Amino acid sequence: DIQMTQSPSSLSASVGDRVTITCRASQSISSYLNWYQQKPGKAPKLLIYAASSLQSGVPSRFSGSGSGTDFTLTISSLQPEDFATYYCQQSYSTLSGTFGQGTRLEIK
Amino acid sequence: QVQLQESGPGLVKPSQTLSLTCTVSGGSISSGSYYWSWIRQPAGKGLEWIGRIYTSGSTNYNPSLKSRVTISVDTSKNQFSLKLSSVTAADTAVYYCAREDSSSWYSLDYWGQGTLVTVSS
């Protein structure tokens, strides 16, 4: 199975900050890496697919990069509505669509 | 706009079978290159992918759950379903259904709101 490891597990930041979350795969997954945002009591929302493609309707302050095993999600200038939990997910393996453990982004 | 809605019992007894249905609206479940997936999330924990089905009936399951999971599709009702057998308290979670789009690298682009299933006697 492909394992996905996110870091950090939690992060405190202020409105306007630039934030980066990383995700590492246990083996190469090419660019089959997706990022989701989840707010309490809500379903996850797709932000980025194929490592760097912005989902329609998602603000341009969100960006993704990476390929192979190492990936990053960057929020260029945090807005109040961005405080949430973020998950990466690999979609390379058809055997399972493994998620990372999540990164909780909190207000400093 | 595609919408997904989970339905089913909110309480299941230990050792019994959990059964949920996802109804898709705003588009045909048979159209396009889509897979239809189930994901779950125990309270306060992360997301766990359960499995997926293509409208041809082809399925993929999480190896850790494979022996207990069955996902099926009913194209006439625009629905797909999840059955998880021999449940224990560890299966208590919010269960989500979602659409997986092969044209966007198999990302999960539409999700249901989720339904809480509690396993308890």
C-alpha cells in the first residue's frame, strides 16, 4: 500500500500569512496527488488535483506543486475562511485512494 | 450541478451489516468517466477510503476492509450502495459518498454531506 505522510499535523498562523503544507508518498505517485479542505461538520472540498491544477471556483491564493514523492500545498495569503483541516490524497493506486492524516490550520 | 445524498440507518448493532445508499442527482450515474466512491471518517479522525465502483460494475476496495465490503450500483435508480458486514464499534463514523473523476486524475470532486452511522447495541 502507498502511505501518505503530511506535515505538520497542526499549524498556527495569522490572517495574511503565507502557509505551506507538505505531503510525502511512500513511493512515486507521479502527479496523482489531490488536496482537500475540510471544515468542521462539513464534507471535504477538492482544492487541487493532479498536484498543481486548481479546481474550478477555488481562489487563486491556493496552489500546489510537486511530483514523484514530495508535494506541497501553499496558501499565499491566509484568509479567515481558510482555517480548516487539509488532507492530501494519492489517486495513483487503483487499489486504494489513500489520504494523509490531515493538517489542522488554526488561527494564531 | 451534481449532488449526492447518503441515506440509511444511523444505528447498527454489532456483528450486523451496515447498509447505505447514495442517490445521485443533477446527472446520470452512467455518463462520463466517473467512479463512485465511499469514504468514512471516525469522529475527530482522518479520512479513510473504503472503495469505489464504476458503472460497469467493476470495483476496487481498501485492502483492510475488502473482506467485509460490497459496493454495488443501480443505474436505473441513479444510486450506488455500500454494505459493510460484521460491524464493530470501530466502524462508527461519518460515511461519505463521492464522485471520482478520471478526467481530473481520479480526484473526488463532488461529495455528499455525510451520514453518521453508530455501531452500538
